[in-house]
Amino acid sequence: MKKQISLLSAVIPVFVLVILLILNVKVFKDNATGGANQMALLISASVAAIVGRFHGVSLKTILEKVSHNIQTTAPAILILLLVGSLAGTWLLSGIIPAMIYYGLQVLNPQYFLAACVIISIIVSMATGSSWTTSATIGIALIGIGNGLGIGSAMTAGAVISGAYFGDKMSILSDTTNLAPAMAGTDVYTHIKYMTITTVPTIIITLIFFFILGLNTQASSAINQEAVLELIRQNFSISPWLFSVPLIVIALIIAKVDPLPSLLAGTLLGGLAAFIFQPHLIQLASSSGDSVVFFDYYNGVVQSMIGETVIPVEEITLSDGTRLNLQGLFEQGGMAGMLGTVWLIICAMSFGGAMEAIGALKQISSFFLKLFHGVFGLFASTVASCLAVNITTSDQYLSIVIPGEMFKQAYDDKNLAPENLSRTLEDSATVTSVLIPWNTCGAYHSKVLLGQSGLTSYIPYAIFNYLSPFMTLLVALIGYKIRRKHESKKSLIS
């Protein structure tokens, strides 16, 4: 017979996972995501299954939950693959080089990081998606930052900070609609109530990046004029290239599903490549279902779904200096996303096993009992959201599970439901990107920095790790914590 799992048993798989991940970082360093972290997740999932069997949970139940969890990530995996193909075609067509070309002429290195935050906010607010923001303007901003000599990790942190602000505050965002639905309030009240914590956080973030930009010395290895000349020599640059990303953003604003929107962007990017960059590609032949292109510069044949590399890595300056730009014009295509897909599948296997054996419920219950009073309830919610984000590797579960667990507790303390919905967003949505094996962390790190930059942006994702502290600060001082049945303008101290 199935018996309730104890807290000690519930944390055993988590303890194993943490130990294995620490060992992986020490042994494999940046290559940990090449397979070691995936194995750590699978081993930990196996440990969770063994713990579950000792508590009477059938293997069939565990496997069904794992299978269900993996199925829920199918749209995310498809989006990830399409983003890979979109980035490849946008590079080959000259769309990304055009963004870099014009961006280098407009953006000042000192204000670039703050501008990244603002640009990402605008795109994310319009699309309702931090993922789309990274896949479109985020990739271009990384390239512009490289051209300006700004570190990729800092640029990625600025992009992610702005993207998640827009994701939280946009009515088009799925998490912005999910959080109030779980708490029992409406989305407009939810967004308005989030401004109490979100606006101060983004202001602090902008100030941080503004000061960081003023104190960041652009790398002397990058010569802006040389980069512009390099782009002109290898690409046909035209403002018409921007029509493709504008169409994609328009489709998403029109609430077209992300999958067909990204597919349209990929196909339009391929069409633009034939129109604007005929000197780079030539349709050579077909092999199965994949189209093969011939690279005139290197004289090699590459698959459209494989790695896309524009061989413009060096340029000789007038003084004879050779400028290395390796990585500025390089994308991995669909093939480059497969490691991340594997990581997501393994992470969801661990999360499914933990949920099936009742470990997540036990951990959340522990946090609920740990604190007392109004502030304690907020602190319990934050801690539970972080724990579920770490253990399930899914931001939606980190909203749904604590939302279900704490809804009655907020009601018992006479707190309006928007208190819970705001706390869920402040501690679940935004922190998902800070966890390398979470679907969001794996996605953004791969899209913006590649596998080698898996955790390097975390110190610069200011908005994301400041948000939970801001929601706790507001709860601690009792600022605009609304009670049930009070006017929405009423406050308690």
C-alpha cells in the first residue's frame, strides 16, 4: 500500500542531484551540459523512483508521470528547434548581420547595456514572450555587443532582465495569465498589483546597467569600423531585411501561435537568403528531407539543419593588424539545440518522478509550516516556488503547485488573491532562467551564449534574482498588502 513520504525521504533525490551537479562543475566545468548534467538528472530520477517504491508507489505510476511531464515540454522543444533553424537562416540571409551593422552605428558602448534592457522590454511587452525576445532581438544584441567589445555575459544578462520584465507585465504572456488564474484573481488586477514590486526592481536594474556601462572598458580587440567594413564585404545589407523580424513580431502580437510564427520566420529567412545573399548560398541538391547548401567561401557542403558558419572570422586592418571575429557570425542551427533538448527531457524526467512519489507536496508543506504570520506566508511561497523550480525544472509547475498549496493559506489570513499571484510571478517566473537545468535556463543560455556560457550570465540577470527579494521587502514593511473585501485602493500597514 502507498504510504505518505517523509520530508527526509523527499529531499534524498534533491541531495543526490545537488552533489552530482557540484561534482560535474568541478570535473567537467563548461562541458558539464555535454552529458554529465543530463546523467546527473537521470540518476537522481532513478533515486526518486527507488524512494517511491519503498513508499509503495508503483513504477507504472512514476513512468506515467514522467511521460506526462515530457509530453508537456513538446511545444517548448519544437520552439527550441525552430529557434535554432531561425537563427541559422537569419544569419545566412544577412538579417542578423544587418541588425549588428545598424546597431553598431546607433548604440553607444557606454549606454549599450541599459539600451539592451529597454529594447528587450519593448519586444517582450509586445510579444508576451521572453523566449521570442531572446531568439530575435536578443541574438542581434549579443552580436552588436561583441562588435562593441562588450562581454557577452553582460549583454545576455541585460537582455534577460528586460525580457522577463516584459514577460511579467504583458497581458499576452502565458505566465501572466496563469498566475492570477491559480490565485483566483483577474489578469488586469494582477498586472496592476505587480507594478508595486516590478517597477522598482526594473529601475534598480536600469541604474545598475547604466553604471556598469559607464565603467566597462570595451575590448580593444574589436574595432568598430573594421566590423562594419567586414559586414559590408561579406553581406548585402539592406533595411528591407528587417521586414522578416517585423513580420514575425507582428504575427506574435496578433496572437498567432509561436510555432507557426517561428516557422514563418525561418522560411522567410531562407527566402531572404536567396534574394539578398546569392553569393553565399546556392541550392545544390536535396538529400532526404534536408536541403543542402554550398558554401562558396569554404568550399564545403552543409545541411540547412546543421551548423551555419559564415567564414568571415578575420580581417586585416590598414596597419596590418589581423582582427579575429570568430563566433560573431556563427549559429548552430537545429543540430546545435539537441544537447539542450536532451537536458530538458532529463530534467522533466526528474521532476515527474519527484511529483509522482509525493516529494514536491511534502517539500511545499514543509515551507508552509516553517513560517508564521503574513511575512512568513510570503517567505514560504517564495521558498516553495524556488524549490519547485529547482526540482521540476519547469516554471509552469513552480506556479501551479505552490499556487494550489498556498491559495487556502492566503484566504485564511484574509489576504486578497493578488498577493499570491504577484508572489508567484516574482519568485517562480523570473527565477526559472537562473537554474541551468530548468527549461528556461537551458533555453536562454543556449540561444544567447551557446553551451559554453551556460551560467555566465547569472551574475548579470539583476532583475531576475532581485525580484524575490523585492517581494519579500514589500511584505516585510507591509506596503500595499491588500486584505480581502477591501477597496483595491486600500492599504494595510
